[in-house]
Amino acid sequence: MPRRLSRAFFKRSVHEVAPDLIGATLLFGGVGGRVVEVEAYHHTDPAAHSFRGPTNRNAVMFGPPGHAYVYRSYGIHWCLNFVCEPKGSASAVLIRALEPCAGLPVMRRRRGVTAERLLCSGPGRVCEALAITCAANGFALDEPPFELFARTGAAEIVRGPRIGITKAADRPWRYGLKGSRFLSKPFPSAA
DNA sequence: TGCCCGATTAACT
DNA sequence: GTTAATCGGGCAA
């Protein structure tokens, strides 16, 4: 039986939490899968929403770790983040892709596609498949409807530049499960 | 108040 | 490869 992730799991640097999340299991209302891709956002990072200080939107990032920060992207999609580090450091990990494990029929209906590969490979897709919206903003990650389980066994982790941003785009703070078919984009081949 | 832009996706050519 | 969809934050006026 996998170990449940406690709130304390997130009370560390995003650069420790992010790779540790790869292979963990994320469920929302019983629907979800294994985390195969994340990105770290540190408050000193120009690409982070918290970089310019607290606002209505990013208020959760400035709160305690172990909570969900959900924001609207491009006016259309929702993106899910996990708040990390001691309270007030305003750093978070973006969940970019899952390997679907639980509730596949529900996810197919919500996404309007049947291909397993396309259900959760992308931050907007993850939220649509799991029905995560701003209503989940600020939810604790160790309480329903969230359920998080630690990775069992070892995982081969790859690292690379982040995707879809223009500021500090070269920081290699994207983490993925090596060889997974469910990544939103392939990582640059290991040199 | 108004304008520009973004941690995206899918449907085009 | 290109582009539309669509909303809230940040910045200028």
C-alpha cells in the first residue's frame, strides 16, 4: 500500500519536491494517475507568478505549503500547482502531465478524446480531465477531494528547460519520468 | 480606464 | 508552421 504524502512533504525547496513528485500518484475525486512531468517555480524566478509580490490571483502561493494553487491560463485553461517551502516563500510546482490510472472513462468523457495518451499530457489537459478549476484553489493536498501517494520504488528522472514561457526560459527546472509516453513534450535527448 | 500579454490547446494551411 | 479562443494581472495614462 503506497504511503500518503503529508503536508510536510511540501515544506522543502521546490527543487527537492519537484523530482520527488515524479512517479507519485495524484487523485482528485478519485480520478487521476501517476505524475510524470512537473516544473518548479521559485519566487526569485521572473517567470513565477509570485515574482512581483502578492495579488488576488496568487495569494495562495504566499500561504502555507501543501496547498493547491489554480490559475487560468490564456483565459481558457486551468493549471494546477502545489505550493512548497516554508509559508510565505511563494514557490510552487506546476503539474504538467499524468499517466492516467484511475477513472479513465470519466476523463475520456470530460476531455472528449479516447486516446489515453492525450488525456493528461499537458497542464490544461490534466485540469480538464480531473475537473480542477478555480473552485479547488487553496485546497489542502492531504484532504479530500485531493489524494496524494508517494512513489513506490525508484524512478529515473530527467531534467530540462521549461516550456511555454518567455522569461528565464533557459532554467532547467522541468522534471520528467524518463521514457514515459505521457509527457506533454519529449525531453531533449540525454547527452 | 485601456491596452498588452501570458506557466495553452486544437484546428487550421 | 500559424492562428484563434478568451480572461485577469500589470503597467501606462
